[in-house]
Amino acid sequence: MRFLFNGCLRTYYPTIYHTSSSPIIFYTKTNLEQGSNYLGMDLTAAKGSYDDEEIYLIKCSYLNVKTEDHINVSWEIFGNSGVYRVSGVGKEYDGTKTLFGLGGNIKFNLNFKIDNLKIGLGLSFGGASEFGEYYSFRKSGERNGVIDSNEDLILPMFSLFPVFAYEFSESTVLSSQMNIGLPGIISPSVVLNNDGYVYWLSWIPDNDLKENYFGQRIVFGFLMDLSKFGITF
């Protein structure tokens, strides 16, 4: 993913902006309850803001989800960690920078139903904080006039997303959504909920390198309904 840059200096943003928002979850009829709690993990591999730069992130999440015929509401808290490999800034600044962060968000989705198909529109908003070597690089680099950077303690996140979901059976729902905003700028996702086990994939092609099958950014995520293990609260 590439952002728009202003001025002559390189501009570096928090890594959370380079990943994709976790999806809205549609329940299956085999769920014990329409209100569920999920634990999840997702992995991000992405190109950095400039040539020869790479980002690798892992995020662990807890989601509380309530889904009905015409409305979905969820809130999420998460922690993430990973590395950003800086290249081309200068010998003092180049290299792999570790990072970690914390954040949360709330999602709302309104939809209407046609037989087994749901079509809707949603929004999400939240915030995150990021720390570690990559944050220190952005802070010191801007202070020394080498780069531009966003150093806010609280990083705002907001996105709008259309969503489609189709119920193939009582235990299987396939959905897709297109997040437009932060994180990700543009983040298409495909989501499979099979009896409370949720798998999702977000992928952006790399227009500069056609043979790069991992694209500009790829995110794979997995969530599981805790009620499957007898955990309810």
C-alpha cells in the first residue's frame, strides 16, 4: 500500500495503517447464540512505503459480536507486533525496526435480506497506539529533518464498507466487504464462517511487479467462537 506524500522528504506512517481492518462476522444458524465472543489472529505481509522496504505484522484480537437479521454490531480490542525494514534513508537509519501496539474499534453494519443474501453498508471507528524501534526511528528522523512522520500518541482509524453475505447452509456463510479508510486505505476482504470458525483474506495487487503473487499487501486471519469450547460470558 502506498500513501500520498507531500514535500521533498520521505513520509513514514504507523504500521497499523498498512494492514487491513478485521471483518464483520455474520452468524450461522448452528451458533448457540447470536451474540458471540471470538479470539482471533491475523498475519500481514506488505511492501513498505518505499522501494526495498517490507512490513511483517501479527495481530491478536478479542471480538464481541452481535448479529441479527438487519444489524451487526461488534467491538474489538487488539495487540500487534512486527517489524518494518527501512531502506534508503541513510546508514544511521536503515535496518529492521521492531514495533508493538495496542488498539480497539467499534463496527456497525445495517443490511437488508433477500432470501439467503444480505446486502449492507457499515462503518467502523477506533484508535491505536504504536511503540518500539520503528516509532523511535520516525520520531528521531523527523526531529533531525531526515523524514516526515506522524508521531501522534493516539492514531485515529475510520472506514466505510459495503458488505455482501450469502448463507450457503445452516453452518456456512460466505461474505465479502470493501473497507475504505484507515487502516488500509482500500482493503477488500473475503470471509468464510463455517460453524463458528472464521477465515478471512485481504489482498491488494502489486501494479509495479506483476509476478509478485503476494501483491502489495496480503492479510490472512482466523477467528474462533469461544462458545465452541464451552466459554461463554
